[in-house]
Amino acid sequence: VQANLNTHNVLAQGPWEFSLTSNLRYLDQERAIAEPEEKGIEFMDYLFNGSYQKGALAARAAIGDISIDESRNTVSGLSRRGGSFGLDYGPVFTSGFVVRSDQAYGIDGDEGLDFDNADHIYGATAGIRLFRERVTLKSLYVTGGESASDSSYGTWPDPGGLEGEAHGFSLETDLFENRFMTYFEWDASDYDPDVSDGVASKADKAWLAQVNGTLGWFSYEGLYEYTGPDYAVPGNAGIQPDREGFYAGSGLTFETVSLTGSVYQGQVPRAAV
């Protein structure tokens, strides 16, 4: 028997808004349940959001089970327990986050708000939006690691633990209303996949350039991507090192028929798959 209860509560007053999302689960079965799951009622996860907006100023903060997406080659799809904040004033914006490296399950008392490189991941971004938000320039930084003892629900760190950091810049443009959009990113990392072996960390780089757009029934995309053999980022296991390739594709979409074509050279860039 399994039952789930999801609640979402919102409180707004003037420029302030607060929300709380939480999940309860009841589970019972004859067979034993593998840890960390337990029989009975469990408070699975929660997310508390707060925001303030007035004029050109906007601020926001979140505590609980958050998800962080900053760029393709730094923090992407990082879902952990911790906290984040953001502050916008006109075209200028900044944000930051800190999360546990291990995957939280239920309520275990650790909110993830600790800046310890051994078992937490944290970072910050700053940028500016120009030409009515058609051009976005952003800088990024992330650091942290995973302890050898951080094995948890859904995660299996390397036996020796890992640490690393990465920084980069991205430029995104949309000057012609989806007809011609561009994205450029350059990143550098310093990563140690096993802090217990006494071998120094290794530095490497990654970059990509992408153009795409839609002109009525015609769409197109072009992408070049390079990732060095030692490039890696804490908390982003999806990065595949030592790859380089070019991809180009286009498509025609009519009322009842769609046609697509593509060509690539080298290894297919993962952003195009």
C-alpha cells in the first residue's frame, strides 16, 4: 500500500510572496524495505520559497530540496538539499547557492547550509541583460566536493572522495525574435577525482558555440563543442570529457509533414543529441 500527499501553500502580501511545497508518503508492504526507506508515514521533501519585487528590485530565496541550472558545462540539473538566493536590480543580476553533495532522503536534520568543500557544493553567478534582455552576459563559479563517506540514496561517490572547482563565462543573444539566436560558453576547471591518492588535481578547459533559429516553416541549428580530457565539475556527472565535434541540422515543418536532416564531424556534441 502506498499513498502520497502533496501540499502547496502560498501567502502573498504586497510585494512579498511566500510558498511552501511538501510531500508526505505512506508505505507498507509485507517484505522488508531497503534503507533509507521505511514503512509508515515519512516526510519526504520540502521547498520553502520567498520573494520580494518592487520596481526595478527583485529578490528571492529558497531553502529545501532545490534544483540549480546555471550553464551546460558548469552546474546543470543539480538537485540537492540546500539553499539559494537571487537579486536583480534593473539589468544587473546575481545569484548563489549551497547544497549537500549527498542526496537527502526524508528529514534528517541537515539543511545543507554549510560551506565545507569536502561534502558540499556551492557557487555564484553575476551578469547583466542588455538591449531589452536580448543579450545576456554571465560569469559563473562553482566549487566543492564529495566525501568518500557520502554514499546516499541514489548517489555513489568515488571511494577516495573528490574535490574541484570551475569558472566560466557565457553569452546568449536573441536579437531577431527567434530568427537568429546564439549561445557561447567558455569554462575552466581544476578537478581531483580522488583526494586520497596524493596525486595533484588537473586543470582543463571546455567551450561551445551554438546558433539556431526559426524562419516560418524552416528551422536550423549549428553547434561546435570541445571538452578537454580532464575537464570535470563537482555535482555534474553528465559531463563527458575528451570530446570534440561539430553538428549542423535543419528542418521543414508543414501542416501534415515534417522533414529533418543533420550532419556532424567528430564526436557528436552532447548538447545536440
